[in-house]
Amino acid sequence: MFPLTSKLLYHSPIKGLRNFMRAAEEFNKYCLGSYKRYLASYDPQTRHDLIARMVNERTALTKQGQSIPRHVTERGIVDELSNLVFAGTDTTGNTLTYLFYDLARHPEWQTRLHKEVVDAVGEQASPDYSLIQGLPALEAVVQEIFRFRPASPDGLIRVVPKGGAVVDSVFVPAGTLVSSQALSTQRDPTIFPDPDSFNPQRWLDAEGTENIDLMREQMLLFGKGARSCLGRRLATMEIKCALAAIARRYKVEIGSAETDDDMQMIDHFVLIPKGQRCVLRLTRL
Ligand code: HEM
């Protein structure tokens, strides 16, 4: 952010903007603290994550007496951490919110998941990912929520490179801004019949047929290509683990007469529920 713009926004007469700037500052402090804690226990022999790569790059450049590019300065690394937390929080959290809401409306899938998970993990309180990763009903439910409620529903703009491109037999000149967005692509009735219904069974029925490749190809929620979502596997793992843990132990029901209205989808860049809440009732099985 440009420093002057940042200062102006901080003192803006609009309360929402001032709150946003203060929240961003708090958030940055949190990320800086996390980075310092990370460095305090940093061991290059055992750490092989993204931040370790950045720290190692900076160490090597320092040893060679070279100047440090911004992306591996302390500020650059802390910005990277903030980006990861921003990118991974509301997307995953709101997907889980819609997932439990849609399951509350489809108790038959809760019954199916409960049986599948209990058979696979027994009494384990926090099921090990290796035991649940490939469970068919769990996979179908997660794919269906990704299709039905894509956390990032908007078109993300790309610029057509030099020489132009041919898309679906249409020539698009270089420099044209293009995008496609997940919400409508993933509700294309020619690929997903009855697209406005939450129906995990469609994934199970398609398995082993050529339709499954078409369906997977049509899924845009994580983007496509070289700049697609870095955290898609982490997000999928988190969602499957949370779903298995809840399905094993709880029955989930709609908890308020307002829940259906609250859960109408609003495109806020990230998909959010209109009421900004989801009241559900969980009962121990
Ligand atoms: C359900 C959860 C998630 C959804 C739907 C989602 C969706 C997306 C989308 C649509 C993009 C842009 C792709 C493009 O421009 O073509 C993206 C990028 C990215 N996501 Fe996610 N994301 C999720 C979770 C996460 C998590 C958990 C993390 C990391 C902790 C993460 C980190 C990133 C990063 C770093 C990028 C930028 C990649 C790049 O520009 O090279 N995301 N994500």
C-alpha cells in the first residue's frame, strides 16, 4: 500500500474505512509476531516450507554481499504471510459454513457420512487424514460444496498475451482483458444437470465414466493454470478433516427460522452469507 494513501484512509471520515485500516494494522502486527516466533525456532535442516525458502534466499544473498530484494526483506516476508492468511481464512471458513448448512438441509447425507467415517476411523476423535482422504461419500460431498458454493465466485481477470489466443474457435487479440467465473461455470446445466440442487450423488454416479473428466475440468473455484490456488490441497484437507470430525459425532440441524434467509449468497469478492451468520444446532450422536 502507498504510505500516503494509507495515512489518508486511516483518518478517513468513513468509519468502515478507518476500521478496515485499524484491522489491517492489527493483522500485520499478528503476522510480524508469528514471523518472529518462527525465526526464534528456525532450523534450516528441518524446515522446508515457503517461508524457509525466502529466509534461505535472504541468507544466501547476505553471505554473497548482494542487495536484498523487497520480497525477502522482513516486510516482504510478513506481507507474504498476511497474504496466505487472507487467502486461506474466509475462503475455507465460508465453504465450511455453507457445507454444514447444506448438510443440515440434507440429513440423508449426514447419515451416510456418519456411517462411512465411523467404519473407517472407529473411535478416533480427530480422524487421521490418511484414513479419510479417499472416502467416496466424503469426497462427493466436498466436491459438491465446491461446485455449489464456490468461495471465490468472481471472474479473475487475465490479459491475453502477445500473438492473441483462440478460445473456443474465436480469435481474441493480445491485450484483451478476459475472465471466466466459477459460479456460472459450475452451474452449467449441460455438464451438471439440475445445477441449482445440492446433490453429491452426481459425483458418485459419474465416477468411472467420461463425464467425471468434464465435471472436473469445469470446476473453476481454485482457478486454473500456473497461478491457480496455492492452498487448494491444504483447504481440501482442512475441510475433509472438519467434516469427518463433525459427521462422526454430531447431527446438524437448522437452528433458527432466519437461517435460510441469512444464508442467501452475497458476492463480496469472497462468497458470504447475507446475514453474516449461520445458526445451526449440533446434537451429540
Ligand atoms: C476453499 C478454499 C479456497 C478457495 C476457493 C481458493 C480460491 C483461490 C482462487 C480462485 C485463487 C486465484 C486463482 C487465479 O488467479 O487463477 C487463489 C489463489 C491463491 N490462494 Fe486460494 N483458495 C482457497 C484456500 C486457500 C488457502 C487455504 C491458501 C493458503 C493457506 C490459499 C492461498 C492462495 C494463494 C497464495 C493464491 C495466489 C496464487 C498465485 O497467485 O500464484 N488459498 N485461491
